[in-house]
Amino acid sequence: MASQAKPVILILGGGFGGLEAAFYLRMHLKDRADIALVSDQAHFLFKPNSIYIPFGLDPERLKIPLDRPTRRKGIAFVQARAREIDPTAKRVNVDGQSLAYDFLVVATGAGMRPEEVPGLREHAHSVWTPDDMLRLRGEFSNLVEQAKRGQRRQVLFLVPQNNKCSGPLYEMGLMLDTWLRGKKARNMVSIAWATYEEGYIQAFGPRLHEMVTEEFRRRGIEGHTRYLVERVEPRDVVFRDGQRLPFDLLVVFPPYVASTAFPGLPADERGFIAADLASRQVAGHPDIYVAGDASDFPVKQAFLAFLQADAAAEHIASRVLDKAPSLVFEPTSMCIMEQFDKATFAQVPLRLTGVPEKPVEVRPDLTALYRVGSSKMWRVGKKFLGGYLGWRFRAGNPFHAGAPWRCIDVALKVMTRLLAR
């Protein structure tokens, strides 16, 4: 795979973190290293935009084949699943193959474990895979048909404990309200919301909570916080305090776990790999890095995955080039929440708290960078960024680096001044 004169950099995972790291490394190292990408899928899936599938989007439009951009950039592509890492021998078992590395980036992502909540798998509709979203499309269509026949229905959105990124579920709840109004069916469908969090989208601070509270009030959505789920029955969710909420359709974002466990690496009880915050180096293993949802950073989100991947790749590149790294991971979430009639932008600088019940908070020394705003214009921004990501990844370039991103960063700063506070 590589000549002995060059370091071998192996990247596990073909999602946001893995592709960003691979393309960032190639951009900065050029031909100074041999780079290989391992993914069990032949394509990259733009998962954040899977929220549109229940409302009619073809899932195939969210896929980017990996063979062409990797070949274009001279990155070896191995379609297989990473099974085991031997940090002593510096080798990875990949579906029967043994691949050597000098530097390793683990970006294998997260998975769902609905069985943690009794009855959740049997009675709820998850929002994780394109197939899940296609099944939900059928359920949403049924709601409209039933409403037109005069049948009342109750939809309940649920965020259980140990979910690490509830934002997309909030988007879908707000989108469903707008969509049903457009179908003249909203008056026959009640929408309720329950979350274990102390506040809505708790990780992103009080301004997002206030925005969601106001949107729920405006739209007639019944919201509940600090609702710790105990079990799910065929028509009710039962909570630890004895409360019950009924449903005809239950939509849930299940508890998170690491998608792949690597016993040779330090990890928490859910399999997320422990790493130095700034460099993303795995604890005790300086030649192994982790980025994105596979890491122990408590918020799982695409933009944070980009930042982690850039930091890990920059650290590796600086070691190959024998220079000081020019950036580190400074967690700042950036997202645009779709609502169909408008969208909400949020920029949230974060810091770790060390408190398990509330592991992150808005950085008090960077409140000037904490921005939230809603506008129809943010829908345009969301569509533009989605198109930009596809263009960059199809060309084998990193999303969050280079001259194009610097131009977008300037445009975002202007928009936040005008459309956020």
C-alpha cells in the first residue's frame, strides 16, 4: 500500500470525521504520506439532511460514492469494516485483512441502542437510517389520510436518556407541524414532545431553549422537559415519576453507543474513545487519533466532527512535516435547524463541565460568539451549505478548510450580525 519512505496514515470511517480528516491530510501533506480510507459503505451519506426523507426526498440524493474522490486524491479506498485495533503492533484487522499504520484516525461514528428502553424498539419509529425515514414517510402520509377521514391522532416525539444529539428530532417535530398545516391536516393531529433534558436542546444553552419554547407555544405543541422514560407500552410512554403520555405515533431518537467497540483503546461505558480535547490523540496512544461521534466528546454533531477531524489531521500533518500545529479542537457547534417555514441558526461555543448530567455548557468567556436567530434566509443558507459540502467531498476536498471555506466563514459572520443575536 505504501513505500517505506513515507508514513502510512490509516483512517477508519467514511462519514463526516473520516472524510474530512482524509481530505485535509491530503491537502496539507500532498505526496508526503500514503493515506488509506476504510469504510464499510461504498458511499458517504449526508445524514443531517435525512430529515427531508419523510417529506418526500429521495435518499439516493444524499449519497456520494467514495471511489471517485479517493482515487482522484490518491487515497487508497478499502471497503470493509474495521474489527480490531492492535496499538502495540500498529495494525488494524479489517474483515480478515491486516493493515499496518504509522498514524491512525478512528472515525467510525455512533450507533443506536433502542433496547436500553423496554418497548422502544417494538413500539417507536426511530430516526437514524434512510430506511427508518422511509418508514416514517408512510406514517406521516397515514396521518394526513386519517385526518381527512376525520380521525384524530396523537404524535409524540421522545428524547430518552443517553441520546447525544437531539437536534434533528426537534427539526422533524417543527417540520411536521408546518407540513401538516400545508396539507390542511394539522387541526386533527396533536403533537407532543418529551425529553429527559433540563431544557430543550440542553447542550446548546438557554437561547435555543427559549427559541424552542416559543416555537412550541406558537405551533400548539405540548412540551415536557425532565421526563425520564422508564418503558414504552403499545399506546403510552411511561416515565419514572409515574407520568404517562399517550401516542398513536411515537417518533424517537434512541440512546447512543459507539458503532464499533475497540477493546484495545480506552473508552467509556458506551464505547466512546477517550482523547485529549485539543489534539484528539487517544489517551495513552500518541499515534492514534479519534474524531467525530466515535470520540468521548459528549455532543455528537456534524460540525463538531469537522472541527475534531481538522484538529486531528493538523496534528498528524505537523508531525509528518516537523512543525508546530496551527490549530486545535475548540468546540463550537454551528447548526441550522429546518422548520420548513423558516430555519434557526445557532453558533454555540462550548466547554466541558465534568458533570455527567450536564456535560457541556456555553463558554462564559465567549458569550459574544453565542448567536441564535430565526429567519427564512437561514433556509437558503442551509441549502447552500448542503450543496457546498457535496461539491467539496465529491472533489476530494475538506469541507472546513481552504479558500472557499474562508469566504463562507466571512459570509456567515455577516449573516449572524444581521440575522442572529
